[in-house]
Amino acid sequence: MRLPHSLSPYLVLRLRLAHHALLQFAASLASSMEILVFLAGPVLLGLLSVIALPGFLAVSLPWPAALGVVGAQVLLTCLPAWLLRKRLLPANTAAWLRQLPLPTRVRWQADVAVAGVLMLPLGLAYAVSTSIWLLQSPPWLRPVVVPGMAATIAAWLLAWLLTTLIVAQRLRAPRPAHRARPTTMTAYVPQRPHWRSVFLWRQLFWLPFWRNDNMIGIQQSVLLATAGASMLAWLLRVPLVPAPLLGLLASASLVIVTDRGDKAVREQIAVLRPSLNAWPLANTALMRLACGASLLPPFAVLLAGAILLYAIDPAALQQRVTKVYALTASAALLAIIGLPRLTARGRVVLVVLSILALSAIGSELWN
């Protein structure tokens, strides 16, 4: 990315850091985006056209409801900035930038520019969505075109302002830590854990996914909640939403939570392997435990779904399609975990085929 020479060095540095963070984020989502585009390409295009819809609807509502709609749109527009704030400014980089003797005006200019880097793609999405609605021109839209476009532009500008504040907050000095109590000297007695592999798994795999700037714990929690909620809605046959769509969402989230969890564990193993190889202990059991733990969330969702299905319709649990779905899901999840030598392209194919197979089988559940 080439930048004008007239910009200050600090601004150039901040923009390059933001550009590099976005490239890293895009690279980490490459395989996931291939899966989403392949499975839900038309759905994503439909979502693109809906981005500008709240602004047009808000102007036809009473002002409290209109403010609520526009406010929700602003918060959703700022969500990517909040999720990427630690990538844009890692903790060590932010600590170094705080020490630079720069005027407040220069810092705010850099924050606004970095927020603009994030808001530009969203602004293009708003423009495309608005163009789609203007070309379609439904009857209800014609009286509110001008105020609706003004509301959409205002929502985007407010999102830019809020994103600037999110970026600036990242550079604020952290609060001073509470004064620690004086430690008392006690004799250290080494104790060997009874379950050494479980203890090491917790220290080396579970805790690092929740510490510092690591987002794996939150990511897996969101995916697990999505899998559980979609499975619950699918089995309860929630009205107004087509059952095949709920089945697709449940199957996709079940497979993706396994794929993302296994990928995170494999990356952590690659980081730890040099140290583990130097330890005077066999680490094979620890590696297997770490990889096998990735199966616990999806199998927990499958078990909860089986219990729920038995509670609402015991006969459905005895159907052949239910058993085939459970066996196919188990085989697919075990294949994702048990085939670590697959190439990136092969893994995407395995994930996509697993989702399609489970969705096809699950569509027969309520037929």
C-alpha cells in the first residue's frame, strides 16, 4: 500500500499497521470464507442488500423506534472494529506508541484515518446496498428515499466516529494495578498432579486461549452457542424459518466449531513443540488429549440434541434418518480431527462435503 509522502511518519506508521492487520485477518479467514461463499453465496448477496434497509425503514417509524433502529445499525457497523481492535494494535505496539512525544491533534488524526480504513469497505457495502434498493424502487420506498439516504449516511458517519473512539481507547494507558499484598514466605513443597496430562492440557492449551489478546476462547464460545441455538431451533421446528435452513445452519456450525477448534489446537502444538521436545516426558498423550478435546463441544451438542429429540418426539429418535445423521456427523467430526495431514484445500473440501451431507440427511428428518 503506497501512501502520500506529505503524510506525517506517525500517520503512515498507523495506516501501515492497520493495513497489515487487515491482511493478516483476511489470510486467517481465507478457508472460512471459501466455505461460506460456497455454501451461502446467494444468502450473502441477500445480506449485502439488507445493509442499507434499516435507514430507509427508520424514517417511517416513530422517533423512539427510529433512534433504536439507527443505533442498532451503528453498533453492528462498529462490531468489526471492536473485534479487530487487538489485531490493529497489539499490546506491545500500543505500549510503545504511547511513549511517543506526539501532539494530541496528530494522535486523533491517526485514529480517524485508521477508523477510515475499517469503514471504507463498509461504506462501499452501504453504497451497493443503497443502489440495489434504488434500482428496485418498491412503492413504499419512494416517499422516503431522501430522508432514508440521509439516515443511512448519518448512521455510517456515527459508526465512523464510534470506531475512532474504539481505536483511540486502545492507545489509552491501562489503569494502574491494585497494590499487591506483601507475600509471606512459606516452604515450597513440590506436588505432582494426579492427572498430569489433564493438568498440562489445562495449562498449555485451555488457559492460553483465554489470556492476553488471544480470541480463540471467545471465538469457540460464540460458535458453540450458535451450534446449540441452531440445533435447538431446528429440533423445535421454530416457525417462520424454513426447517432446511435451520438444518443447514445447525450442521454448518457443528462442523465449523470442530474445524476451528482443531486448527487452533494444531497451531498451539506447533508453537509448543520445540519446548515440549526438550522436556523429559512423553508428550504423545498430551497431544492426543488436546486434539481429542476439540471433539467435546460438537459431541455435547449432538448429545443434547438427542436428549431434546427424545423428550419432544421419541419416535423420531428411532427413525433411520436420525441414526444415519448421528453416524455421519460422528464420522465427519472424527475425520476432521483425525486427518491432520490434509492440505488446506483438502480440508476445505472435507468441511464443505460434511456440511452438505449432513444438511441433505437432516432435511429428511421432519418429512
